[in-house]
Amino acid sequence: MKYIDEFRDGEKAGHMARLIHRQVREGRSYRLMEFCGGHTHAIFRYGLVDLLPREIELIHGPGCPVCVLPVARLDMAIELARRPEVILCTYGDMLRVPASDGTSLLKVRAEGGDVRMLYSPLDVLDVARDNLERQVVFFAIGFETTTPPTALLLRQADQLGLTNLSVFCNHVLTPAAMHAILSEDGPLHLDGFIGPAHVSTVIGSQAYEAFPAQYGKPVVIAGFEPLDVLQAILLLVGQLNAGRAEVENQFTRAVTPQGNLKARHLMDEVFTPRDSFEWRGLGSLPASALCLRPGLAHLDAEQRFTFSSGQSRENKACECPAILRGRKKPSECRLFGNPCTPETPQGSCMVSAEGACAAYYGHGRYRTRGPLLAKG
């Protein structure tokens, strides 16, 4: 297969779904978490849920970087954006995420704050060079996928000697979140993971070897196309039926065992793990996020600016924390659909292009599920 349409072939998808139906065993369940929000949207966009047998339950994980950022960190970015000397630059999804008291970066911009949406972190270099009298801050978020571009920005800013540029770093690490989910007390039971695609191109398939070894849970890394996801589910079902727990790589066209070594080396040059970092829904997790190495402290917004100690306030009615842990589905939130919609989001999971609530709402998955295939 060479072209994208081949991974969206309906006839092949139907054939693979029938293989899954024949593989599942009556009387047992297969609870699989797709860690990545990109997989959640692909599953719903292509109607894959309706192709699967009822024995398979797909559980949505915390793989949405916008969603897992806690309100306290967003409040800090809003505080920066309100400073008259600051130009705050970030990705588009962050502008509409509700912070304390429903404030957002978009509202701050409407009030006169200089908040700019950028497509590439390297665009921040031009903003800083064009505004030498202002402090330019890049509000950096994301898993390992978006970390190398931020690292490159920091290295180039250091080489150029840009004294008016800094980074507010909120890069988080995928394996730490997976460990947290599997270590949680309580009734959540998972049989295996559909491993993330883009993250794995950076960190490689070897990064997941602890999960079969430590928890006995298989991981199958999958691409984002419908045939990718269906094949990953088929591989997971096969492992579970055989009593195996291994890391398998369905996404071989992009993921290698070691990942992108050049990107990883760049990240290691620029960043070091934080002792602890707060995640929405998962709490404070050790060594789960990155900060700038001491040699780059002069480019660290948390070192350059003083922040107030005001108390951040979550929307207590919003179920985003439970949804991110796989404890609830979006349709179980009393705000879902009214008043929480993509136009009037009450929580981060309805804002992001990778958020589970946005996927449910946009693709109508809150409606009754109806299987399209029978066994045989």
C-alpha cells in the first residue's frame, strides 16, 4: 500500500472487521484504550465502532495535550498575556480552552492582550526580531510529537542571542501517563493499548516495552487510518486470546524501534525531566513533563517572570478529568451538548481537535450504537 486511499478502502475494512468478529470469544470482553485523541477522532469519523463486535469496548485515553493541561497552567499563560509588555504566541487550540471563571486566551485577546496564533514555533523567532522592545513568550504544549520543534526554537534563539524571547514550557511525556492509568486504584480495567502514532515516530516502539513486562498489557502502535486501527485491534485480540502481552508495531511505515534519534538527541540537549507535573485528571505525576536545562534558564519564561499565587478554579460540573482517565464517556457529562458544544466549550475536551468530547459531538457518537456486522 502506497497511497492514503488504500488505507480507507471500505471493502478491506469490512473484511478486517469480519476477521475481528471471528476472533473474539463469547463470554469475554476486550477493553482497549486508544491513548491518542487522533485515534478517537479516526474511530468515530470512519464509523469503526459500528463495525466492531460488542465484546470489544474502546476506551478513550488522555492523549490530547490541550485536554490534559491543568487550569493552573493556563491561568499562568493568561496572566502573561495580560502584561502590556508581552506578546504571547501559541497554537490555535489553546485560544479557546476555558480557564478559571471561564476566561480564555481568546477573551484576553478581545480585551486587548497581544495573543497570536502560530503554526510553527520557529515563527516566534520572526515575532521576536520584529518586536525587540517587547517580551515574546511561546506557550509551548504537547506530547513528544511537538517537543522537537520547541527544542529547535530554543537552540536557535540561544544562538541568535534573542534576549526578548522565552518559552513557557508545558511539554508532557506519554509513557508517564500510561503508567499512571495502569497504576490507578479502582475498577478501571484495561486489556491493552492502541499505541499512539505520531508520538511513536519520535520515541520509537521500544519506549512501550515496560507495559507488557510490568503490567502484562499488550501495546499495538497504530496509524490513524481506518485500516490501521482495525488491524491494531485484530492484533490486540490475537494477543489476548493467546495469553500474550507484547509490543507490536502496526505502523511500520513510520515507526521504528528507536524512533527518531536526531529528534530525541535534540530534545535531550535542550530539556530535562521535571520532578513532578500536574495533569488534568491524572494529578501530579513524577518525571512526566519537561523543563529547560539550566544552561537555557535565560530563555525560560518561568524564570524570567513572576507569577501571582492566585487560586485556580476548575469547572466542577465538567467531567473532563474523569473522561481523560477513561472513567467516563463524554455523553455521561451533564454539560455535554447543553451548554457544552464546540461553539460554547465548558471544558478542554470539547475544544481540542483531539478531544474526546469534540469527537463524540462532531460525529454523533452519543447516539445509540448499532452494529453493522454479525459474526460469521
